[in-house]
Amino acid sequence: MAHSTFAETDFPDDDMFEDPEVEAVLAEFDGDPRRAIRALLDDIAALAADEPAETFLKVVTPAPLAGWRAE
């Protein structure tokens, strides 16, 4: 089965993908998408390192259903 990627897709109008926030990030890195992506990944990694791991590992147990009993 052939695998299609976003880059291979033929879009009729490239203007539909304009986003001011994306344009601002690209401008910050002189239009270099690889530098912009690397900086964003570094930011995400820094944010993840700031957050205690146990926050992401909490398990929430729902209350038993009414009328339910353990056998």
C-alpha cells in the first residue's frame, strides 16, 4: 500500500496554510525551518524537564458504579 505524505499532496492554494504565528517563528530564524523546528523542540524538552514526572504518571481511578459489588 502506498504511503502519502503531506509534502506529496497537491494542494490547489498554498495561501490556505498561512499562519501569522508560524510566519513569526520562521522570521525569528531567518526563514530557516530546520532552525525553527530545532528551537521549538528544545523549548518543548525544556518545558517537559521542568514538570515533575509524577504529574504525567498519575492514575485516576473512577468511583465504583452504583449497585456494583466485588465478588
